[in-house]
Amino acid sequence: MTTKRSPGTADRILDVAERLVQVRGFNAFSYADVSKAVGIQKASLHHHFATKTDLGVALVERYRHAFLAALAAIEDDAGGALERLERYADLYRTVLRKRRMCMCGMLAADVATLPEPMRSSVAAFFAENVAWLSRVLAEGKKRGELRFAGPPAAMAGFVVSSLEGAMLVARGSGDPGHLDEAARLILSSLRGVGARTRRA
Amino acid sequence: MTTKRSPGTADRILDVAERLVQVRGFNAFSYADVSKAVGIQKASLHHHFATKTDLGVALVERYRHAFLAALAAIEDDAGGALERLERYADLYRTVLRKRRMCMCGMLAADVATLPEPMRSSVAAFFAENVAWLSRVLAEGKKRGELRFAGPPAAMAGFVVSSLEGAMLVARGSGDPGHLDEAARLILSSLRGVGARTRRA
DNA sequence: GTCTATAACGAGATAGAC
DNA sequence: GTCTATCTCGTTATAGAC
């Protein structure tokens, strides 16, 4: 077991900046905001992340890494495809419950204003999600646990789109229920025709 | 028939600002940007829209109005529910083709930073869309043209979410195909079990 | 690694002439 | 209704002491 130290300054900066991006967007937070929340002067932030672009790139890459780790954790617990999809949707629910948007969903909106290294990292996030879901969907179909038409990658893209959109609309309309509804409809559709709702 | 004059300055300002919001977001465009594109000094903009909040409110309300007009046009052409849903999806495709995000989808991302009058207008946009879709879905189901479980409003919310999310992910991943795929899957799901893809 | 101080620029907004 | 000029503030970023 690795020794766990209290988070260093760079990590605390990333934690604060991550929250700010997910709530406000990349163009609507400043070094001054981070400075206040971390309890360190603005100039000191530049020692850890020389430019806002550097900070942004580090944010997306850490987020991608953490998300991939969460997906790996779902696979380790070795349930069926339906359970994995439920837990995938739960990742989104957890974010929304914190009144945040998925960081890469947020950055997808900001994409026209992002520096190139951030853009390609955001694109990679979606590609990684689609790849993981494609595997889950393909396996679930093979085992007869899931039912859907067309290639797994197309359905995987739809799952990501729908969950991201449901978070977005949930925030825009002030009704978190949109995400629950989306997760419910996607799952019940994949369960096939004689679908029963899951137990409470 | 009403006489159609060339657009006044206020309208030209709104046209430019609308594009900027849909591409860059509300926090990532400035009066200077609008000034350049319209060919008028920054100070003159304040004559038409005293504050950026005023401009923002006017933008969302004009957008809502235009969207409602587009929905009314779809109803006037009196096709079936499936055709109406296809044309609804086309509204989104047209926006994405211009490399824009739905204005209210964009503002939903920015929502934490928006002045209150804009926030409630964004929420109203989604409510209007869900209301319109609910009617189309309910009628289509009644006529046996559509097949889906649960209340029409829930499915309507899912349709909006999925299309908004598909636009978002399409931009974030640089692949417009996400929107086509989402539209295709939603429509084929609503067509019911023995679905055939529509003709090319 | 953190600080104070400041540079250099762009933001939203106002005053007042024409 | 548009202009020039200006104000005030916030932004990212740097210099240099400790």
C-alpha cells in the first residue's frame, strides 16, 4: 500500500480550478478566484502553472486519467453489462449532484476559445468513453444481456451524448430529473423489449 | 403583407452577438468583438443595449421567439408525427452545420455566471421545447404512429437532452456525426420495434 | 515556494460633442 | 444615433525580494 501524503499545492490548485471550470466554464474563472480559494497569492500560482493554458491542459489530463480509473474500477467489480452501464450513469449523477457539469462537456461548449492542446485532450476524453462503452455494449449483446441494433460504437456515442446532454439540460432548466430520466430510458431501451424497471 | 425593411442597427447587433454566443459562449465575447463585426463604435452599442445583461436578455428572447416560430412552421406543414420529429432534428442539424451550438445549450453551460433574467429565459426555452414535443409525441402515439413507454413529457425531455448533448459532443470531439447518429437512434426507437431505416 | 509590486492589456460602461 | 475620449476594474503574466 502506497503512503498517502496530504495533497501538495499543485493538487490543491487543480482541485479548486477543476470545480471552477465545471461550475463556471474555462473562460469564467480567473487566477484571482483560485488564489482566494487556495489561500495563496496569484503570483504563486504561476510558479505551479506558468500560464492558464498549462493549467487547463493539466486539468483535462488529470480528469481523463481519473475517469479512466473510475471505468477500470467498474470493470474490476465484475458485474454484468447492465450493472456496468448503471454505474457508468452514476458517474454522471454524482457530478450533477455536486451542481457541476462534466468537465469535458463544459469544455466542449468552450471549445472555440480553447488552446489547441486542450481541444485534442477533450476530444480524446470522448473517444475513450466511447471505446469503453463500445466494449461493454458489445459484450453485453454477445451474452444476450443487451439488445440494440447497429454497431456498438454508434450506440456508445449515443449513450455519451444523451448523458452529457441530460446534464446540460438539467442545469439549464434547473431540473436534475432530466439526467435520471435519460439514464432510465437508455438503460430500459438496452434491456430490450420486455423490459422491467430496476428495483428500488 | 408587412413591408420588410433592411435590418436596423439593433437587429444587426443581435445577429452578430447571437453568432458569437453560439460559437464562443456568453463570457467569451465582448462589445469590442461586436463593434468590429457590425462596423460601429463600442459606445454606440450601449445606445441600443445599455448593458451586456440587456443584450443577453434580448438575445435569448429573440432566439426563443424564432424557435417557437420554427416549431409553428413545422405544424403548419401538417405531416405526421415522424415527419415533425425529423424536421425538429433538422433544426439542430442546421445549427451544427454552421459550426454553432444551440444558443440555449451554450447558455445552459454558462448558467452559473448568467444574470437571473437570462437564466429563467433559458429554462423557459427548454420548457417550451418539451411542451411542443410532448404534444407531437402524444398525438403520434394515439394515432399508432409512434411507440414508446411512459409519459410523453419524459420522452420529450429525453429527445431534447439527447439532441443538445449530441451537438455538444459533436463539437467537443470534432465529429458532427454524433448528431446524425442521435437523431437516427431516437427516431428509429420511436418508430417502434419493427423499425426500418428511412430512405436516402 | 511564496511574497509584494507592477506591467500590459481588455473588459463593461459613461460623458458629452456632433 | 454615432462619435471620441476616458474611467474603473479585472485579467494574465512578470520581476525581483525573501
